Amino acid sequence: MSFSTQKTIRVLFVEDNPGDVRLMRLFLLGAEGIGPIELVHVDCLAAAIAQLRGGTHFDVVLLDLSLPDSTGVATLTRLQEASPHTAVVVCTGFDDPEFAIDAVHCGAQDYLVKGQGDGLLVYRSLRYAIERKRLERELVEAKRIAEDANRRKSRFLASMSHELRTPLNAILGFSEMIKEEMLGPIGVEKYIDYATDIFDAGTHLLGLINDVLDLSKVEAGRFQLLEEEVDLAELLAACLEMVSETAHLNHLTLIAPPSRGLPHLRGDARVIRQVLLNLLSNALKFTPPGGVITVHCASSIDGSYIVSVADTGCGIAPDALDKVMDEFQQADLTVARDHGGTGLGLPLSRRFMLLHGGNLSLSSQLGSGTTVTAHFPADRVSMPARVPA
Ligand SMILES: Nc1ncnc2c1ncn2[C@@H]1O[C@H](COP(=O)(O)OP(=O)(O)O)[C@@H](O)[C@H]1O
Ligand SMILES: [Mg+2]
């Protein structure tokens, strides 16, 4: 592409040294290979800002950083405040090139050292600066659009889940009444089975909807923890009780720590229960019959506390380890399809732990098992008061 076919570029040249002004004019005006340029010269920052605010359009500012009324990177910062969308090429003397590098970090599109190069080099620098600024604007705009779309998605998920929950309440409530024959005997046994299936499927669906609702709330920063003192021994026993039948049916051995000596955790009981249940249900889901699932609890030297769930199941391939902590990601789509699930358990659990100031970590060996660990920070851990003997 030849520059000479380009449209005129309007340059605001900010330079206080008359010798440098003359040299730049010689460089830029009329030299071979250089496209049309309109150069407006001012000799201080105040005059440059007045030009930019005056309504005249400039494609690019060629800016000396050491001016009578401003020096260093502050010159650039003040200029950008006056005209954030104009490209800037910084021009410095031999003795202050580090200013120029700082200036690029602060948003200048390029820098030139006075007296180096020739007109074509300066011209190229100006043109590329204009292009770069345009791309930068497009990226910023694309980011804004993506963030906006993400916010809308979260709002949509939140209102959608809310709308789905309302009819589900009727389905759950009435199927429960029917299966329990609350208003009198049904007579046909098969109907009780059907009502039970409706109730179970509805309960499952409610769990999924609640996960989506929780995630959209966490994403929007609107999830409020209901802080209370949680007895870990009690909570763990309740969770193990909930999964023990499935473990038994799948010929899996559940090993739990002794409940004595487990601490109290300050946190949201429902949320912590959900984290533990998610980890346990994954362990159950991804461990073949005959396997062992071990819950391990321990405190660290720094006073923080961990609860981990280890299994002897299929494990997760190394390249999928990072992925499975992201929303809707599953390590192996074929396995996931066999097992069902939406890929929300781990990411939601991790976000729940982050809300508690802790974290969730994952280690796994393909073919031999997975350990998922919930970390609680020290300030949430306290040992229960000892009951006198
Ligand atoms: N204990 C585990 N053993 C093997 N793979 C696991 C285990 N826990 C999680 N995974 C992998 O991580 C993925 C995401 O887990 P999760 O977020 O709980 O979603 P879901 O259980 O709905 O698939 C699972 O689909 C599975 O591929
Ligand atoms: Mg899961």
C-alpha cells in the first residue's frame, strides 16, 4: 500500500524548541513518499489543550514531553484528559528516552527520539499510531459490549430461574401430596410410582435451577452469605447421611473422619453444605463400584482449615484440570453425558468458597482418582467449647 494515496492526516505538533520545529517541518512537509499532512504547531501544553478542546479535529498529536508548562509523563496524562480519543506519538530528546517508555505504558501509541530517523519514519509512526488508537477504541468498545452482554445474560438467567421455580413449587407440592396420599388413598399403585417420579424429577430440576440462580447472583456480586456458626461435625454427618444410600447401592465405601474435635466454621451453612454435597456427589458419580471415597479434615499451621473429598475414581486428564473449574465445563463430554450434570458443581463450589475468603483446589490423576479440597481461612475457624466431663 502506498502512503501517498492516503487522506490528509491532521497533526497537532506540540514542541517548544524552534530548532526542533524547523527540523520536523523539513522532515514532514513535502518529502518523498509521504502522504498529505496538515501540521498545526503550538509551543506549550496549555495551547495544545486549547486546540484539542476548540473543536478542531486532529488525527494525532506529536508531543514533546518537556514543555515550558509541563514535563515528563504528566504532559501526556494531562493531554489525554483533554482528548482521550486522539492518538499520541511522544517525541523526546536523547537524554530522556525513559520518559518515552513510561509514556507508552501510560497510553501513548508510539515514541520517537528527536533527530533520529527521517521524515518517512516519523510519518509511518504517525499513521500507525492513528491505526493503533482506532484498534484500541474498537477493543474497548468490544469489551464494553461483551461485559454488557454478560450482565444481560446473568440477569436473564436470574429472572428465568426465578420464573421456573414458581410452577415447580406447584409440581413438587402436589406430587408430594399425591404420593403421600394425603387426601385419601389413590387406589392404583402405579399412580403412586408416577407421582414419586414426578416429585424426584422436580426436586432434581429445582436443584439445577437453584444452581443457575446462585451462580448468576454470585456473578452479579449480589450473593449474600447468611453468616452463622456452623458445626462441621453436624454438617458433615448430615451430608454423609444424604449420600450413604447411593454409596451403598454403588458398592462404594465412604470413610469419614471422627466427628470429635472437628471445629466450628463461621459461614453460610446452606452454602457450605452445598459445597460438600457437590464434592461428594462428584466422587460418587465418577468412581466405579468397589471404589473408596474418603473425607479428610485437617487444620494447617497458619490456622486455616481444609475439608477434602478424595476418591479412587476415573480421575481428570491434566489438560482438563483447569477447565473443569469453569462454568458449564466437563472434563470428558462422553463421560459427562453418561453421568448427567450441567458442569456447575465445581465452579459454583469454588465461588462459594471464595465468598468465604477461602478457595477450592483440585488434584487428580487420570485413572487413579481425584481429591478436591475446600479451604477455609483461619478467621472462620474455631474449636468448639469443651463440654465439662
Ligand atoms: N471426583 C471427580 N472425578 C473425576 N472427574 C471429576 C470429579 N469431579 C469433577 N469431575 C469432572 O469435572 C467436571 C465438572 O464437575 P461439576 O462442575 O461438578 O459438573 P457436573 O458434575 O455437573 O458434570 C465433571 O463433569 C467431571 O468431568
Ligand atoms: Mg457435579
